[in-house]
Amino acid sequence: MTTDSLDRVLLLPELKLEKKFAMGKWGIGVVVSKTSSFEVCPKCGTKSSRVYDRRRIKVKDEPIRNKAVHLYIIKRRFYCKPCFKPFTEPVKGIGKYKRMSERFKRGVSWACEKFVNLKEVQKYYRCSAGTVYKTYYDNLELKRRKHTYPFPEKIGIDEHSIRKPKYADVEFATIIVDHNRHRVF
Ligand SMILES: [Zn+2]
């Protein structure tokens, strides 16, 4: 593995590189683990340093130079005394029960906007059309929520021609503008 890709793996917060291996010519497998000395129980907030067991989960990460990257994360389960049961340690950048890292999803979403067509996105990220579709729209929804604010006091309605197909009428898009905040609503 080259230095910059190695750095990239290490950039995922709190993870340590254990091992890497080639997956044919198309991908790289990276085994990582967390090294914290204790974790906190999500139910009761008690610290625990007693490792109960370990499990390996597979997560798709952003490709490096056209190669797919699969992270194998060794997740520890800690035993919580007050709760009488184990809990799994969280890993930053990897959602619970998720099979793609946050940056993989951000990458797909970014590519949807930059690439000419979604087939290319699918090819580069080696994922299904369904994943591309879902990731893209999930991200739009996230962005939308970030921009949600009360209905503007003063709005403007604008029409723009977006496309002029041959032998057909020009297509228009209507946008609503928030005049007070100078942005598209
Ligand atoms: Zn607990």
C-alpha cells in the first residue's frame, strides 16, 4: 500500500491499521481496530475496560485509485457490570449496523453530482444502482434538514429556462427565493 493511502486509512479517527491485503486486482482489504483502553456503556454510562469478545465487521470505504477498499473492523464488546451484559464499542465515521463508511457515502453522493451519469458512479464505487440512488437521496435529505428554517417573510418566484430540446418547447424551472436571506428556499 502506498503511503498516502495508508495515511488515509489512519485518518479515520481512532482506528489502528492491523493488516492489509490485496483482493485480486480490484481491491484492497484493510483490517483495523480501535485501541482505546476503555469504552462507556451507552445504556448506563459506566466505563468498562473488560473486553468480552471481538467481532469482525466488513464496511465499504472510499476507493483508492480505482481500487475498492473494504475495511474489516475488529469491534470489541465490553462487559458492563451494572447492566449485566456486553455492549459494542462505537467507531467514529461508521454508523451502527452500517455496511458503508460515512466517507464512502459522502463520496457516492459527491460523485452523483460530478459524474456524467450514474452508471459511472456505480462502476467507480462498485455498488448497486440501488445504493447509489439511496445514498444520494439520503444525503440530499440530510442537507435539506440542515437548511430547514422558518418560512421566509418575503419570497420571490423566479422562472428559468433549463433546457431547450430540439423541436420542442423550452423547459422551465420555477424557484422560490427567500429575499431576506438572499438564498433559494
Ligand atoms: Zn451499562
